[in-house]
Amino acid sequence: MTTLVFVENPEDELSQQALTFARGLGDELHAILFGDAASDADALGSFGVATAHVADEVDDYAPAAWAQSVVELAGRLSASTVLAPGTDRGNEVMAYVAAKTDQPMAANCVSITPGSPASVKRVRWGGSLLEEAEVHGSPLLATVAPHAVAAQTNGAAGVAVEHFTTALSEADQVVKVSERVPASSSGVSLSDADVVVSGGRGVGSAEGFSVIEELAALLGAAVGCSRAVTSAGWRPHTDQVGQTGTKISPEIYIACGISGATQHMAGCKGAKRLLAINPDGEASIFASADYAVLGDLHEVVPAISAEIRKARGA
């Protein structure tokens, strides 16, 4: 049997996690890539991919067109399972695949037991609920929840790279990228940062983020925020950490004045360590924190920055 994985980017950790997850199913592993991601197809051999299939007809993102390529390749390979990383693109492409094949799709899976029907466990409600379900369909269509497994190579070497084209209809190309607008923020990327310092409603205003930015600059960190902050217009949406924002996995996440709503915690659950600063001892974020500081962020954060400068002799 064969498992086909949509790889958004061979260098992306979530795509690598999806490949590691797929390898655990025990089937022969194939991957499909599009656009610029194809230039790194050779790297997939170390994750156990037997063949990397490069779709040549659509370079830029077009979800229906990409899904059509996945459908045709899965049919040609007689794939028993088709997986994708649980990213915005992964979930969207697989939703189109499900619609085109008239099959169910299980999103954000943390485990899969193949069979007829297949059994899956998947996260729901922003990670607060773990659901067990049976999926009746062939092939099995699913996305892998971020950080369900750690990305691991298996020591394999070469991978065959094959190019193919798909006959696309006009409808497949209606939705596509027409323009790219650079993010207004600068500095360290939220998704790649080893340290993220975020502020929530407790910061109080856009100007109040100056203490957050100061600490982030000292730590070489990215600045994040909660949804309440973007809703208030204090920070752009590109800074939002959460289920509907950016999902992060830094070495340490410093959450300042953030209560810990389920939506926000879904975005930062990949953090290795969580330091929470909040004056409310009943704030739900403390239940997930590795380190907790009960106090006013406008006093605590400047004090941390001062100690960092002192330690550095600045």
C-alpha cells in the first residue's frame, strides 16, 4: 500500500512532522510538491520518501488546482492514505480533495489506525478536546495536527524525483494568488523565533507595547499578541498568536497580560516553555505555565529588561 503526503515545504517543520507521521503508518511513502518547494525535493529522501512527485502546471498557490493534482496522483498510485500538514494550506487543499472525491476528511489528527473503517484521534476545539472517530472512506484523507509527532529523519538517502502535469479545468484555476502584500512587521518571524514575547489585553494600549518590544529586542525575540489586541487595533493581525493567527513553537514563550483563552493556547501549545505574567492569580494561562509571575506586566517586564542589561554590563 501507498501513502501520499502533500508537502507544503520540505524545509518546513510541520511538513517534516507530517512525513514522520506518515512513515509510522508503514506504507510506501510518496510526496507531492508544487512551485518553489520542488527545488528542495531531494531533501525528502532522509524522511523515507521513495518518490517525490513534482506538479509542474501550477507554480503559485491555487487550492483547487493543487487538489486536482493530488486527486489524480493518488488515483494513479492507488494510495490508501493521503495526508497533509495541519496548516492553513494543508487543511484547505485537503478539503478540496475531499470535495472532489466525495470522501470525508479528518483534520488535525494525532494518531491513525488504518483499517476499514480507519480509526483516528484528532484535536478539536482549539486543542481542548481529543476526539476518537471512525472514518469511512477510501482513500483515507487527513491532516496531521501540528506537533503531534516530532520531525525525525530515518537515515535513508536518495529519493526519485518525477515531474507530471495535470489536465486542469477553468474552475480549478478560478481561485489563485493575484498579489502578495509584505507583512508590515519586521525583525524576527513569529513562526521561526526561538523566543516570543506576547502581550494581551492587559497591556492596555498600543503604546503600552513599548515595554514588550524592549524586552523582545534584548532577547532577539519576536513580538506577538492575542486576538483581543488585534481586535482593538493595537497590533496587526500578522502578530497574532492563536488558532486563527500564527501557531508558534519557540524554546520559550513569554505571555504578558494574556488570560489564556482556548483559542490563544491552541496557537502557543508548541512552545517548549511558557512564562506567564499576569496580575490575576485565577487566570487560566497559569494552568499551562512552566513559570508564573503574579504581578503587573508594566512593572515586571521593565524589571526583567533592567536585569538583562545589568547582567550584560550595559
